[in-house]
Amino acid sequence: MQKMIEKLVSDALAEDIGQEDLTTNTIVPPEMRCVARLFAKQDGVLSGSRPFRIAFDLLDAEITNWQQPVGDGDRFQKGDLLISFEGRAQAVLTAERTALNFIQRLSGVATLTTRYVERIADLNCRICSTRKTTPLMRQLEKAAILHGGGANHRHTLFNGILIKENHIMMAGSVSEAIRRAREGTHHLMRIGVEVQTLEEFDEALAAGAEVILLDNMSNDLMREAVRRAADSPVILEASGNATLDRVHSMAETGVHFISVGALTHSAPAIDLSLLIEHVPQ
């Protein structure tokens, strides 16, 4: 994962810098060093400290005295000092925005995940992510989900079988799609299928699906699906329209997981500020 993050951050730096940081290079002497302190401007949960640090390392910031009183997955409050370090001022200033973009975005994902997790903390149900991630940011955003106390769905299409509406359409039926999937993989791979009606649910259950996603069902329909699966080891997941206002009532139906695309596609960035001071030579 380290090499993936380095490549991603390197590309982000190249996109931002272009040929050079003209402002910094004309104002700040190459030998000047600085102390940088990252502060929270609102409450949240931290994620993304690795790409944050890597952004400075890739520009040879010569970082010393790195201190991080708040780790990934830790809660923080407005005004808290999250990270502090000393480094070459030119490199720190040039990497600043890219580093902040990563840590603010990922802390936003972790923070929103925690809000969802807290809403159903009294119930035997887990919040999980989806593949609705920012292109090329999937591994980092999936890590942020864990930092926020959530669980992860499959990371890639290669990770598992999940039969969705269009697959069922191409196969002709739920049971036929499950049959083809089972014949095309090995016995250690679970078969998941997304259903929209109780008729499809019954068909998936009878065909031996190990995981059934209840897509955009009402709470009443989900409760009935849970009742029908009472004697089965099948894992039930609710998906679709899982808002913060609704997620508790969804969990009360008895499903095991609730997948929330908003954790990654709609999480607002957390407001953080990097304050820099000159270190006298």
C-alpha cells in the first residue's frame, strides 16, 4: 500500500506544482527551515496522516521532530493540535495544499462514518462502505471507513461476487445468475445477490445465496425478509437511501449490515489548518 500511496501523492503533487512553485521559490530561500503545526478547525476523526506525511517526504522536506498526538482513528476537537514537525520551508509550503487535500478529505470520510456508526451503536448491525469511491482513492477511503469504526464491502470486482440488477437481467433470473456464478468460481467464494422485491428475495434464498442485499426496500419489507430468513445462515444487508435520519430504523429491522455510499461519495472535508513559523538560523 505504501507504493500505491506514494504514486498517488506524487501524481497529485505534479498536478499542483507543474514546472515549479513560482511563488514559494521567489520568496523563500532554499536554506530556510520552518515549524509546521496542523490544527483542527472543527471536531472530527482523523484519517490520512500517511499521505499527509508522504507529500512532504516526496519533496525532500527533511522533516525532523515529527509529533502526532492524534493518530488515525482518534477523535479530535476544534482547536486541537494534530501534527507538528520541522522541515525545509520551501518543500513544506509547496506540498502544503496537496497534503491538506488528502488529510481533510479522508478525515471527512472517517468522521461521517463515525456519525453513522454512533446512530446504530445500540443494535447488532454494522455500517459498511460501497465501491462508490473517488477514482484512485479507494484504498485510502476504505482505510478511512475503518478509522471511523465502519466495515468494508469488497474492495474490487475481483474481491467477490455480487449479482446486481443488470446481471440478473442478462442471466434471465435470480436463480440462473446464482447458478452461473457458483459454477464459475470456487467453493470458498460467497455468492451475494441484490434483490428489490420479496419474490426475488425468496428466489435468492432458495437458490442458496450466502449474502442478500435488500435494495431500496421499505423497513416493513426488510422486516419481512428478516423473518423469512430466520432459519437460514444468510447474511442480510440493507442498501439504498440509508440517511442518518433513517439508518437506526433500518438497523432495527434485524439486518446484519447497512451499506452507505454517502460515506465516500458525499462526505464533506474536515476543516484543518497548517500554520507555519520561520525557524531562525
